[in-house]
Amino acid sequence: MAQQDKPAAAKPVVAIMPKVVTAKVAARLVGLSESTLAKLRLNGNGPIYLKLGRRVLYRPADLEQWLESRTARDTSDADARFLKALTIAHPR
């Protein structure tokens, strides 16, 4: 009798997050466009980032921490706590 191939036991899928991600990936992770993330970086209101040569990189843990810091209960809470980073002209 021929031995039938048995399906392999389902292996758990483990998402391994890299130590650093590009600005493009970071923007996708936090739900912003790359240009918005760049403006936040310029104004100092974005997540902590790394600069390796000319490359801008982000650690996923820093992105998560930044997202947590942006939590608000209602619009008045958000208005009081967060700068209007993208509507205020950056002083030069």
C-alpha cells in the first residue's frame, strides 16, 4: 500500500520585526504618508529616528511608543496636548 503524504503540522507564523525599518515602511506602519512623516521629523514632532549616513531609519519600538503618546480621549484633549505640527510654519 502506497503511503499517502500527510499534511505537515501547521507551523505557527511568527512575524519577525527587523531592528530598523525605512521611512517608507515606518510611514506605512503608523498610517501616514512619507512626506507627512518627513515634516514631523523636520519639526521635531515625529517618532524618534536613526540617521545612518544619509539613511533615515526607525526602530519599530520607537514607532509604537510614539503612537501610544498620541492617544487622546476626545478632540479637546487632543487640541490641548498636541501641537499643530503641520499647520504651523517652521521658523528658519
